[in-house]
Amino acid sequence: MFIRSEKSIKEFIHLYPVVSTIVIIHLALMLLVNILSLPIGVQLYQWGAGSNILISQGEYWRLLTSIFFHAGLGHTLFNSFALVLFGPALEQMLGKFKFLTMYLLAGLAGSIGTYFIAPGAFYTYVGASGAVYGLLGMYVFMVMFRKHLIDSQNARIVVTILVIGLVMTFIRPGINVAAHIFGLLGGLALGPIFLANVQPFSIYRNQSKYSGASTQFDPNRWDKKRKNKKTLKVVLWSAFGVLVILGILGRFL
């Protein structure tokens, strides 16, 4: 569920177009705003960043557009990696439209929570953290109430990441705590609606969907799968560790 088995970026994009599109938007905006600092990027940021005082004056679109912008390279990479980690299984289980709707609603919940905590605040806020925590909230709902949709190993991963994420939320400076908490609660609240009558995630469904998947018999296929799974785990957690460090350093650079 959380260990990627796709053989290429092309296959990943084919199987998970919504997750891929959101990540591409993150990277494109980071390039325009944070790296190149182009006038159009600056204008987009000024138009779309979260600002409670401007929202209170009627600029309600900021509640949603703010989840696509980020504060820097580390922030962008961390949230994009988290989306690649948590998003694909849900996109397969829910379908493209329901997944996108759920993602946007969870992000909106995080932004609304941020607004109601301090409706007259002048500071700006950006980031997909609320939406990402919404995905995590939906997995938590599975662990609690839809155990047939998630196996015990992945359930332990969800609980572990949830605990680490909540601890980091409250001990790291500069974190939008309200977005994390309300996004998480939003995902939990949406669980019974969006997870009704869905099937568990299956890599075999991906293989049948992607025309490039091999169907030839290989007597060593199970040994290869075990080796690939171990390698993928090492890569996954190494990358996650690097992005955590980047995210922390990004607060000080």
C-alpha cells in the first residue's frame, strides 16, 4: 500500500494521474515562486496565499488556493513526498474524482480551521499539510472502523507516522498546527462517506490496468519481489529521512 511497486515515472503517472498532477503543480509553483521568483510567480503567490484578514474581507478562494503553494524547497518536497506516499492507494480505492474531492475538502478543512482560530490575523500561510493530514485521517478511519481495507503491517505504519507527525506538529516552530489538526479531523469525518463500498488497494489491479505490465511466467518472480520490496523499503525510509532533514533545515535557511 505504501511501498511503491511502479517500474517507472510514466507508469506512476498513468496509474495515479490526480496525485501526479498535484505534485506537478507543487513543483511548478515552487519553480515560479521560490526558485526563479518570476513576476507571474510572485503575483500568483500574492493572489493565492492564505491570509485570514483578506479572507475576512471576502477573498474566500484563498482557503483553497493556499494548499498548492509552499514556503520553500524543503516544504514543497516534504509535502509532495508525503502525497506520493499516502495518495496512490486512496486514489485507486476511491477513484480519481472522489479522491480529488476528498483531498480538496480535507485541505479546505485545514484552512477553515486556521481561519477560525485567528480570523483577523495578518500573517500568510501556505502548504498542502492540511490536505495530506486529511489523507492520513482517512487511513486512521480505516484502522479504527474499516479494518478489512488495511492490513496489520500498513496499519502499524499509519499509527507510527501519525504519532510522529503529531509530535512534530507541536514541537517544531513555524508549524500551522490548526491546519494539521483540522485536516486530520476532516479526513476522519469524510471516512464513512468516501470509504463506503470501496475495495482494498491491490497491486494486481494496477498490473491489469497498465498495459506495460508483464504477464509472462517467471519461476523466480517471488524471490525478485521479496528483494525488490526490501530495496524499496530502504529507499523509502532513506528518502523520508532526508526529506525530514530538509524540512527542518528549511526552517532555518
